[in-house]
Amino acid sequence: MASTVELASSFIEGAPPGELGDVVSDIKTLTSDGDDLIPSLAPAFERYNETQLATVKLPGASQEVIVSEFNKLDGNRYFDVESQTSFEVDHVTQEASASQSYVLDSQNADLIKSLLKALAQHALEHYPTSSYGVYPIENDSAVAILLVANRYSPNNFWNGRFRSLYQVPVGDSTTVTGKIHVDVHYYEDGNVSLNSTKPISVSVPNATAETIISRIAAAERSYQEELNKAFGQMAEGAFKSLRRQLPITRQKVEWEKVGGYRLGQDISGGKGR
């Protein structure tokens, strides 16, 4: 039988976008340990933030930067190439502190900075609000390109997150591989979730930073078009067949008064007019 920590950890790692705080509050309410349980969930919070590409606001700055496995330092510290800053993260509150100057030490520093410049333009053109980063990985044999765009509207009972992660091997002939993740949670008078993942693999011969980001932009645009088409088909197909159709009067049935309807009389064995 799973322990309380294991169960609570699964809740943390399954938290919908923008709703981690709500899940934490529920865990405190539902468990007898309450606040005392939270420190035991530290590994789950860290996995959640790194997997979901959580964003944190640097102290004294307006921009939000990404938390991921690719820009992790020792302990709970992470770094951001663009702002040349390292910082500590409280994984429970998703807050950054203790920022320090950080100089990237990588033989691919020029490529990373070029990719960052092209990625910033891509993000600005296609995502209203987003955070992004480029980091060296695998002993400088490759670089990671990350982008996350969050859109939260709890007053309208929905939250969503777009994440894309790519790995680019360093070389003249490059194949960019990665995944796009889309997570949306809608919970007005119900509970509907969309969790979609799209593997990406594009060839970029004689790659430059501009051509790499251009191919990534094309892949993301194509996937978003696929999603829009799928939503349209579901609205006219599966969702429409699930929706209760209005009667010929075009008025909703008042079920508490069903006995007054012809159908209700028929069902109850009464005589219709």
C-alpha cells in the first residue's frame, strides 16, 4: 500500500498548470500531517518544477526565467544565460532568491548566444508571454533549447501551458530532436484536461542559429495548426454527440417539472393530450 508521502508526491507531480498552490492546500487539508508533510515532498516539488519548466522571477528584475534539469547547478541553484545570473529556488513556493553573477563556461558559448538571440525573436513574434533558455549539455556535445508559455485564467476556470524542449548536437550537419507539450485544464462545472505531446525531428544541414530556430518555429506552427484542426473536428463530432440536444421548442428542459411535459406523462404512464 502506498504511503502518504508517495500519494501526496503523485498529486504534486500531476498538478495542472498554474494550480500547484491549490494542490498543496488540498494536501494540507486532506492529510493529518498537514504542514509537517510538505518538507518530505521536496523531491516531488523539484521534479515537478524541472519537468514543467517552471518560471521564477529574479530578485529585483521583471523577467521570469526557466527552472529545468538543463540549467541546474549544485543544490537548489540554477543559472540563466541571458541575464548572466545564478539563483536559488524554493521549489514549494516557486520563488527565486540569492541571485549572483554567473558567467557561462562553455566552448559553445558563441552558438548559445546566437541561438538565444534568434529564439528571443521567435518567442516575441509567436507567444504573448513566454520564457526561454539555451544551455550546454552532455559535456558541450549538444545544446538544449527550451521555451515555455503559460496562460492562466482561474476566474474563468481554465489554465494552460505550452512547453517545447529541443536538443541540438554540435556539428555541421544537424538533426534537431525534441518534444512539444501542451497541457490545458478546464474545470467549470466539470473537469476536462488536454495533455498532448508531439515528438519533433527536423534536419538542418549546415546549421546556423537562425536556420535552427526557423525550423523549430515551422514545427511548432505546424503542430498548432494540427491542434486547431483537431479541436474543430471534436467540436463538430465527438463533443456535439455528447451534448444534450435542445427540444424542438429550443428551450432547456426543467427536469424538476418533467411531469408537466408530454414526455414526462408518457414515461410516468399518464395520458397525453
